[in-house]
Amino acid sequence: MTLDWPALMRAGMRGLGLPPRTFWELTPAELAFLLGAGDGRLPMDRAGLAELAARFPDTGDDPDGRT
């Protein structure tokens, strides 16, 4: 994969007004997010799954009979 660094630098430093140091400290994913790519959500990790399970525990009373 080839990146168009001049275009990315223009977008980051001119378009977003990032100082050069801040631009170069960003990961490609962070820069893509700042430029509007994707929806900004990260995949669920183990901690997120544990939190979800705690908020919505399996009780066995699913009205659709799926538990």
C-alpha cells in the first residue's frame, strides 16, 4: 500500500490545522478518523463484552425462547 504523504500532510496540517509534531505523532487510524473516515467506533474488546454481560445478564426468561 502506497500512501500519498503530500496529500495527507496537506489534509492534516493545512486542512485540520495540526502542528507538524502532532501530525507525525498520529497513527494512520487516528488520522483517518480525524479526516472523517469510518464511524469512529472501535471493535468490542473483552472488557466491553464483560460490561455488556453485566448490564444484560442471561436470565433464561427470553420471550423468544432463545436461551
